[in-house]
Amino acid sequence: MKFKKLDVWKESARLCVEVYKNLGTLRDYGFRDQITRSALSIPSNIAEGEERESLKDSIRFLNIAKGSTAELITQIYIGIEIGYVEQALGKDLLNKATTISHQLGALIRARKKRNTNQS
């Protein structure tokens, strides 16, 4: 289970737990479902990519995780604006999600470079 060693997986899993704990009682089921699904998608796709045999597959799943991070960031912004996410909590979640996005970008670039060097 290589994914458990990645800091970005650990941080994204913790972020997902935080989203679930803080928004689990939100009455707007559609919004709650969407934001928790995008949060859950980040560590899940990192894990799936790390367990794939090919570097190309790994990169593809890391890109999916990065896209889910952008989706989560968007939903947090909207949640703050409509009053579903408290301002301080939202800022903290945004900072964590942005850091994860940067980490994923760096990991993707490193994997692409490694993939190019293997060709």
C-alpha cells in the first residue's frame, strides 16, 4: 500500500474527515452530498493511482484527484457565501485544499518527468 506513505494522501484524508465532521449535519442534502463526495474523491483517487501498475495510470488518477480538489475549493467558496460554511472554518479548509492542490501538481510534474526519462 504505497499510497499510505504519501504526505498528500495523508493530508487529503484528514481534510476529507474534517469536511465530513463539520458538514455532516448540513440540511441541504444535495450540497452536503456534493462537497463530501468531492472531498472523498481526492484521497481515493490518489490511493487508486498509487496502486496501479503503470506510471501513466498513476498520473491520470493524480490528475483526477487534482480536479476533485478544485471542485472542493469551489464548493467551499460557495458554501461560505451562502452561509453553509462558517468563515473561519472555510478559510482553514481552503488553505488545506490549496496546499493539497499544489502538492498534487508537484507530484504530477515529478511523475511526468520520470515518465519522460523512462521513454
